[in-house]
Amino acid sequence: MKLYTLTAMTVLMATQAMAADVYVDPVAEPIPVYDVDMRGSTDVAVNSWDGLYIRGDLGYSWTKLRGIDYALYGGPGDRGYFDSQKLDNSWSIGGGVGYQINRYLRTDVTLDYMFDADFTGSTSGSCGVGDPCVSTDIASMSAFSVLANAYVDFWTYGNFSAYVGGGLGGTYVKWGDLENTSCLVGDPSDCDPTITHGGNAEWRFSAALMAGGAYQIRCDLAVDGGYRYRYVSGGKMFGYSTGGGPGYDHDFNVHEVRAGLRYSPGRDCEPEPYVPPYIPPVYK
């Protein structure tokens, strides 16, 4: 009997000792936590939406002049008009600095240079060798633009996004000298001496509308491509010389396709370290 009593007391004491042990819930293996990136994907870690970015772009431009007029000898109200005017297509290069305000809105200031585009035009009337005559006019034009822009990233899917935007600023338009040669209509080989009109350079008002898309290569780097329409107000094109002047181009439209990169140097691409939650000890 004593043996049974001793055994029972031993089992009871062991059970109470086990119940007094500290029980701690198991902790799961650390799992990296990724914030949703700027394009709605969980493939890249991003710790904040806002931040500075820099950009670089290449473009190809089609420019449409809306007319050219010039003074004649008859007086201030006596104007002549070009029968035709055409600017060749041209390449552009640009860059800028911007700020991502939040997930949907960003702004930047861009600088763009459009390389020389060859100009050809013609006028009709009388000239020194007879009447009627047709002129051949040759020049070139380059432009430097400064624009303040705002964009809305209105749609995202994975690492892709689509945006629209607008901008205001100025364009420094530089015309080269205009070479004017007038020849008889009936005999194109019978021509006046070529006359040179000095080209003009000046700042003009500009406005732009943009639409395009971007692909986020990683959290701090995106490929950007799209279309930009740019309006440039009219101004003086060339000065006075024998045969008339000065001449003024009317406002013109620039249509551009552009591609480039946007880089956010301050964005942290590493996921935040995993910190397991604190679980207090449970006594049972």
C-alpha cells in the first residue's frame, strides 16, 4: 500500500512541475515584407511614394508652320505672304528634374534642345529680271525649350503605368539666315542675285500636352515613352534686306515622339527587415 501511495505522489508532483513550465508559441520563419511598388507590383520593394527624380529623353519632331508674312515696299500695311513653307523633321535631346508627390501625381522641369531643321519656302511676284517670278527661300531653325510640367499616372497594371500631362514655359527659337533667290517662271535659269536676310533669335511662349506610358525596371528606374504636342507662339523670322522684310512666322506646332529614362536616386530598393512580433510568455 505504501508503495502505491509513493508512486501516486511522484506522478502528481511531476504533473504539477510540467504545468508550471513556461509555454511560448512557436515563431514562424521570417518572411521578407515588400511594400507595393509604384506600379502596383510586389516584385520590387519601395518604402515611400514621394521623392526626387531625374530624367533624360531623346525625341523625333515634326514641325508645322502656320504661315509666314513679310513687309513690302508699299508701306507698313503692305504685306506679302509665303506661298509655301516647310520645316524638315528633326531630332531632340533633353533632360529634367522632377518630384513624385504621391502615387498618382508628379511634376518636373524639363530642358529640350531641337537640332537644326532645314527650312524651304517660296514666294511669287515680280523680280529684277521680269514678271512673274518665283523665289526659292532656304534657311534653318533650331529651338531650346524650358517647360514646367505636371503629370497624372491614371492607370497601372503590374509594373506598367499610363499617364497624361501638360506644361507651360518658353522656347528660344533661333532662325538662321534666309537665302532668297528669285527666278522667272518661264525661264528658271534667269534669276536675280541671291539676297540674304539675317535670321532672328528670341524667346517665345510655349505650351505642351503629353501622353504616354512607363515600365518600372526596378523601384528606382523606369523606362518612359510617349507623345508630346508643343505649341510655340509666332515671332520675327528674318530681317530687312533688298526685296523686303522683316518677316514673321506665325505660331507653329511641334509633334514629338520621345523615349527616355527616369531615375530616383533617393529611393530605397531594399525591403524593410523582418521583425517578428513580440509574444509575451504564457504560464500554464
